[in-house]
Amino acid sequence: MHATPPGPDGPPSAASGRAPAADGDSARADRSPDGPPPLPEPAAELLRGHGVDAPRLRRVLALLSDGREWEANALVRASGVAYALVSSLVAALTEAGELAPGDGRGRVRLVRPERYAGAAGEEPADPVAHLLPRYSRALAELARAVEEGPASDLDLDHVAATAETALRRALLLSTRFDLRDRTLLCVGDHDLTSVALTLVCPGARAQVVDIDERVLAHIDALAADLGLAVRTHAADLRLGLPPAVRGGADVVFTDPPYTPDGVELFVRRGVEGMADPRRGRVLVAYGASETTPRLAAATQARLVRMDLLLEAVWPDFNRYHGAESIGAASDLYVLRPLARALPAPSGEVARVYSQGVNAKEARGGLDADRARAVLDRVAGETAGTGGAGEAAADRAPTLVGAWPGEVAGSGRVRLSTWLEAPGQGGGRAVVNLTGGWDRWAARAALAAAGDTVYVLVPSSAACVRDEAGQRGLRALVEPRFGVRFLRGFGADGLTAVRLTRRPDADSAVERLLVYVQERAHGTLTATLRAGLVEVSARLAKPVNKRTARHAVAAAPEWVSGHTLLDLPEHRFGELRGVAADLLERVGSSPA
């Protein structure tokens, strides 16, 4: 939002050979006759010490000059200056007697604010500020949407952008690029950039991929309420993009985790989602504190190694409700891919966030002893079933996910492969989702080809730790599976979700749902069509493929372009109603 204006005015240094002026006149010799009055010497000295980037501190002084009491975080959010610099300025001016304590809640105020009347400096023109007044209604809608949206998830590095930031992004996108009848892919969209763009540019379409089910539900509700062309898809970007959004976007927007690994991963997924990367752009909201320039340098180096041109950078373009350590602001990068495909990834992408279970420093997963204990428990449970179970116990289960090499050898299936390719693990399977993968428990179970699957998660995982979470997981995998939650499975702190195929469903609706769930990798439109033909035949009311195709074409728009593995969770509950309606359309009783 702000670039760096000309440097500060202040008294000459001792090295200049001129004696400094008295306090209050410290910069008079360097000012033009019609310029602002000079600042008191303590403030001028601070600005001199900050060098050519002193205008950033001038913003803080200008805010203080209104005479009000200010708290440090409020100064950060209003100025876009990192907390470390704001707090050091406040401490220095307090020590010099320029600032006095306020009401005792960490606030300060200038003792003589009138002496800081000249603190405000000129700012360069903002690229979209002149457009904002024309979009007051859109801003009001976005303000409501941000206020009603889900709280930030710190495990996902969420910090909510302001409603004005969402609008500013949309205005820059719609004026810098021709997005009429074109598609924006939002790689993560907690900030509602997709909603903002389709509000101000009705001819544009937006696709959203996000791991946070609350965000997907919120965006879908907004799109339905406002009539916006936005489609959402559930995705753990560490595992890849959903098939429906690969190779279809014209422009990408992402506000990724601020680790270099996180930025690389989200940008990489964005490029994978583009129809022709060389003709598109990837816009990235990225911020780092002025006090940690090497972090920003490492991230930019990653982008250059990915064969991406940094076409433009707008400093402080994005503002946030939080993130004071980086000034509650981030820059906006415009990246231009120089090739159709990116170079190979630079390394492991499992831990891309700066905090929580997926931070670089987080510990998780299974060691060899705990892994063996888990598999011993699986073998014991299988042997205990008797009969055919004893024969099954002789066959090692398919191991999915990150298993210690000394336990799994080379026989494990990568979680990404499990979710990508149908038919993996036709017998029993044990899916390890410890170490930060537990959000994908239901989908990992639905991806199984066999009749029994154990999904291993930490006992603290939301899907198992209380009755509400367990009820929610059951709703996603029924009626195909019956579910049991086995706490302390092999070791303390582990829970296994044991899913076992149920006998044939009683109702036509459940038979159709089971048919779809057993083909979770397929598109919903294809599996619903084929399921209608099969279920209707079993009811002795056969329909042909053409009838089934026409019925599915009349289903809600959200059905198309999805598999069960990328369908947002809030749509699962609606799927039963869709199945019942389809059976009615083809003349088969849903009873």
C-alpha cells in the first residue's frame, strides 16, 4: 500500500562540519521556506539513524502527532511498520521525555504533539485508491463477509486481511488484467479474494482450493447469496491439486504461509493450475519484517530458481487484522512464469507452515517402536475375527503414508498416490495420518479399495477427540462404512479409526450413495450416472444411460467438476438429497 517516499529531513550530522541547530530548529537549514516545520531533535535523530528508509518511521510519528493515546499494535496496524521498529521508537521517545504513559494499559501519547506537525511526509500514488469510492457497495458486502467469516486457524498461518485489502486486490486484478470470461484460481482463500473479484468483475470466474472446510463453506454460502461465479474444492496442497482445477486458470492469486517452503509450494500449485503459464501471472501476497531481510531474500531466491520473473512488487499492498511482527502488512508480488512447467521441487513439502503441527520445528509421526505396536494391534484384531480373518491375518496390510523404513520397507504407498490412483490396497489397509495429516481422515478412508481400513491419527485430532468430531467423520463415510474409534491403539496418544464395509444397504438412496463412495476417485457426475443405472436395475425399474445422463445434468451445479475426494465437507450432507432427487427423476422409488 505504501512505497518509500523521499528521505527524512533532520539536522546535519556532526560529520558534516556544521554545528547542529538548537532543539526545535534542528532541520530548519535543510527545509525549503514553505516546507513543514522541523521535528524535535530526539525524533530527528531517530530518523537519521534509520537512513533512507526513515519515511516509514515518519508514518508512526505522524500518527502520534494527533495527540491521542496509542497502543503499539495499533500504531503497527495503522502505519504498516514492523512491531520491532515501532516498539524501539516508542521506547526511545519515552526515554527522551517526548512520550508519556497514557491510561496505564500500555498506551502512550506525545507530551507536545504540536511540535510534530511536520512529521507526515508525502506518499507516492496508490495504484487503486482512486477506484475505491466507486465500489462502496462491494466494500460493504466484503466487510460483512469478513466479519461473519471463520476465525483464523493458527495451524494454517491464517491472519485475516481487511475487507479493503480484498477489494484492492480485486481492483488491481480487474484493471491490470482482462478477466472477462476468464478464470482466477485462488490457492487458499481465507481472505475472500475470489468473492471480491467476482463482485467487481461479474464476467470473471473464480476457483478456490483450500484445506479449511470452514472457509469453503463460507465462500459457497456467499457465492450462493450474491450470485457469484465461484467454485470451491477441498485440497491439501502438499498432496497436489484436485483434477478439476489443473490446467484451467488464467491468473492465480495466493496468500501463502510465509515460510520459503510454503511460498514455493503454493506458487507451484498455482502454476500447475494454469492453462498456459507463460501467458498468465501469479500474484503473491508475501511479507517479512524490515528486521529480517534475509528471510525475504531466501524466498525471492526460491522464486527465481523456479524460473519466475518478479515483474512487479507493490510494498505494503495488503493489510491484516494481526501479523504485527511484519507490520500487519505484506507486499504484493506479480510473478510471470517463463516456461510451461516449473523445475523440480527443491525438497520436502510436508511441513510448510510457521507454527502448529506442520511447522518445520514440529515433532510428529511414528517412530519404529510405535509403528510396530500399531501393526501388532492390527494383526491381533484381524486374527481375533476367526475364520476368514485368520487367512487375512497372514497377509500383511497395505501401509499408506509415512511409515519408518525398518517397518514398511519399500512396500508402502505414498498418501498422494493413495488419493490420486484408484485400486490401491485391495485387502486391509492401515493409513498413517499422524504428523499433521489428520484433516484428511475421511477422504483417506473413502479412497480405500478394500472392505477394511484403519486410519491412524493423534488422539487430539478434531475428528476423534470428542463426540462432535466423531459424529462428523461418521457422516462423511456412511453408509459405506461402519466406524469404530479405538483409542490408545498401539501406544498412548494414538487413535485408530476402524472402518468396515457394511452389508448391502436397505434403501435405494443408500445403495446409490454406497456406489458413489466405493468409486471416490471418479467424478460425481460419472458415478451418479452409472449408479442410477445399476440401482434402478436392482429395483426392477431399469433406466438407460441416456435417461441417467439427463437426470444428472439437472442436478445442482456444484455436483459437476468434483470427486468425493475434493468435495467440500458441507456438500456431503447435501449429497443424500441429490441422490433421492435423482432416483425420483428416473422413476425409481427412493424408499
